[in-house]
Amino acid sequence: MSYSTILFEIKEQVAIIRLNLPKQLNALTNQMIDDLMGACERITESQEIRAAVITGMGKGFCAGGDLEELKTC
């Protein structure tokens, strides 16, 4: 499965999820939430994954909700 706002890999039974919107300090968008939910489903369904790590690309882990996207709601 491919994701547009996160990077997902498995190394030695550990799922590594990297939030990948560094220009926005990895602010949570609706698409990122969907991608994270898909990754979590993949992790829970897998027999080989024993742990998960979530990190952010760039200088910020996660700025919180994307305020620009919230303005349009």
C-alpha cells in the first residue's frame, strides 16, 4: 500500500512511520489521518510486526492540526 503523507517501512519486525509534510511541520491533515489509519490497520493485521515507531521528517515531529485545512471546514 502506498501513502501520500507518510513513509512506512518495516525493519526487523518494527514498523517505522515517518510523518512526511516537513514544510508544514508535519501538521495533521485529513489525508495524513487517513494514511495513519491505513498504516495502523496494516500493523494490526500483520503477524511479523511486533512494535511501531512514529517520527517526523524535518525539524518538527508534528505541529498539531493543519489550521489552513481547518479554515475550510
